[in-house]
Amino acid sequence: MNWTQIRIKCRTEDIETVSAVMSMVDNGLMIEDATVVDSIGSIYGELIDEKILNADRAFGAVSVYIPEERSTDECVAFIESRLGDVYHETSLIRMHDEDWADSWKKYYRPVRIGHRLIVVPTWEKYEPEKDDVVLLMDPGMAFGTGTHETTRLCATLLEERFNGGRMLDVGTGSGILAIAAAKLGAESVDAYDIDPVAVRVAKENCYVNGCENINCGISDLMKGVNGEYDFICANIVADIIVRMAPDVKEHLADGGLIAFSGIINTQRDRVLENLTGYGLDLVEERTENDWVALLMKKE
């Protein structure tokens, strides 16, 4: 199928207005706002192309993609009529499905998320360094590819503290932590998520990485989970961690560890108090920017 990208360049302060107008044409917006790079943390600097890092912060752009069966002229006329006096420049870019699907790939590079763990886009040719543990992930897929602070915190705890055995990944998303555990020598891995789409993505990523000892399934936190684990990862959010707290201890083997991540620093005390109240002791705490990860064990 052929598509037309309608791209509206505007002043950064007008991006919200332009986005509101263009969302009347289609909800699938692509927003180019270089000021966002300044506020999302240094980790993304390793992934994002220098053209974006060095882009003019005074201007941005908003795009919609119009399929060939719709009238591009009508869409442009609609947008122009509603932007009024807002400064803007309109450009049209014709593209095919394959162009659209692959054009963003040039902005992603391999990124190290631990001492040994390195996330490599599936299309990249990467020559591993000695002791590298390569995780093949597609940044175009949802549910996380290791670039967020919360995933990095959990991944480094897993890398440094996991000594093999059974591993459980609660809220697996893309499966990145489960795959890391498998490649770090796990005997077996169970990876669960409440979202069926996430589970499908995780299964696909496990296949790409050749991890046959990972069982991916649908579960609401620990419901239906059987047995004890030597290491558990729960990279979710504070409220969900609090909700799962009563069930953790029975699934943690003697001497086992559980890494909680996804905790914003303002929620740290509440989460820790709740977890200790259910029989867990704090082993280690790590922070990155505004995020906290807690490594805990049975009392």
C-alpha cells in the first residue's frame, strides 16, 4: 500500500495545538519534539541519532500518515483551515509500507544495559566483546527493550546477583529480563504477563534469541504460579508491587532473591514498608534518576 506523510513543521510551543488539529484527521501522530530528549534521561543518548540530539529546539513537527484510499488534498485543506495564524510549513512525503516500516531503524544502535548485557537490534550486525551477553530485541516492538532506567536497574541486579536455578519474571513485557536470565544460565524461566499481546511478543523474542527453556504465559501477577524460585524479577509499578506483596514469600526459595523495579522515588518508602511487612528483608537498593530498585530476600 502507498501512504502519504503529511508533516507540519511548527514552533515548539505550538506542537500541542498542531497535534490537536491533526488528531482530527488521524489519531496516529508522529511528533518530533527535540526538547523531550533533554528531559528523558541520559540513557537514551546512547540510542538516539546525533541529528536528533543536535536538532533545533525552537522547532518541531507533527505528522500523520494517510493511506492511498483517502484524499490527501482534503486532509491538508482541513488542517490548513484550522491552523489559522499558527506559523507552520507543510510538506508531503510519499512512501510505501516497507519504507515506513524501516525508516526509523537508523536511529537505534546496540546499547549496554549492564556490565555484560547488551541489547542489539535484530537487524544489526554486532561483534560481541569478550563475555558479552547479547539480547536481540526489536526496538520497534512495544513493551520495552531495555532502555528505560527501571529495566536497567533490574537487569544489573539480575546480572550481578543471579546464580542460576529457577527464575520468574512477573510482568515480563517484551521478555527481556527472562531472556537475560536464560542467557545468564537459568535452569528454567517462567515469564508471565496479564496482556496477551505482551506474551505473544515475549514468545517471539524468546524464539529469536534461541531461548527454549523459557515458558511464557498469561497470568495476573502470581495467580496460577506454582513452586519456588531462586530469583524473581518484578519490573512493574509501585501500586502493583504492593498488590502482589502478600504472595511473594511463598514463591521465593530459601536463599532466593527478588528484584523489584519500576518504583518512582516518591513511592519508595511506602513500597518498602509494605514488603517488609510481608516478611521480606532489604538486601540492596539502587537508584537511577528518579527511579528505585529494591533487592529483597526472606526474613
